[in-house]
Amino acid sequence: MVRMRGSWTFAETCRLVVSSYLWMAAVTTPATGVAWYGITLLGAVRAGNGADAFAVLGNAVVLWVAIVVVVAGLVTMGGAVVALPFTHVAGLALQQSGSRAVHVTTHALLAGVLGALTATVIALVWAGAPTIDFPIAVSVAAGAAAAIARARQLRPERVPDQERSRADDPHRTGD
């Protein structure tokens, strides 16, 4: 069971969204991008276009890194701002739930859906047509980032040694 620390506040919402943003920008988006690129490359090899795919690999990696670091970081920041009110409402709704799994899953699903919706809008504006692969990749990265951030937020608090009561010390000498 999750032991909540007081009621859900907007400050707690901001901490969760910022943590999710950092996880997404630094870890889950690059990991999803590498997996997505690997699947695409594997598909090219299976189709018999492997030599062409590997020839483009060097240029694509440099371009991909620039896109992930700069563009995805900025787009993800916009997504974090969009997520603030939805995350706050979800946090308020989950105050009565004591299940860590419910908290983590709810925030992951919320982030995944919001990520897919915003990615679809971006694809419509940028490419002029909806795509399925980009929103799925963004949804996976956003959901994973939110799950990691919320699970870490719900970790049991560690009590520093100096705050522990001397009465709890089994080696106390009685002085």
C-alpha cells in the first residue's frame, strides 16, 4: 500500500511533471528512438535493402541525435506544460487509492495518451497527414517516463541515521 504524504498539491504535480520530463528527454525518448531506428533498419535488411540502410546509417545517426536532443527536448517541454492540469486532476483523483500500481499505471497511461495525442497534432501540422508510428513511439516514451517518475516519487522515505530515536537502537547502553 502507498502511504501518501498529505494531500495532493500543485507543487507535487509540478515535481512529478518535471521528473517525467527529465526522464523522457534524457532516457526514454533516446531509448525509444534507438529501438525504433533498429526496427526500421531490421526491416530494411529483411527486405533486401540492408546495404543501402547501412550506408545511410552514419548520416542518420548524426541527424537523429540532433533531432532528439534539440527538437524532442523542446517538444517534450511543451508536452509537460500540456500535461500539468491533467496530471494534477489525476493526482487529486488518486488520493484515496493506496495502491502503488494504480498510481504508477494511471500516470503512465495518462502520459502515453497525452503523448500520442500531441504527437498526432504535431504530425498533422508538420507532415500534413496523420501517422501511426510517431505517436506510438512518443506514447511509449512518455508512458515509460511517467511510470519511472511516479514510481520513484512513491519510494519509501529513508530516515537519516541522526533522526532515528535512540530508544529504537538495540545497542543502546542505557546512559
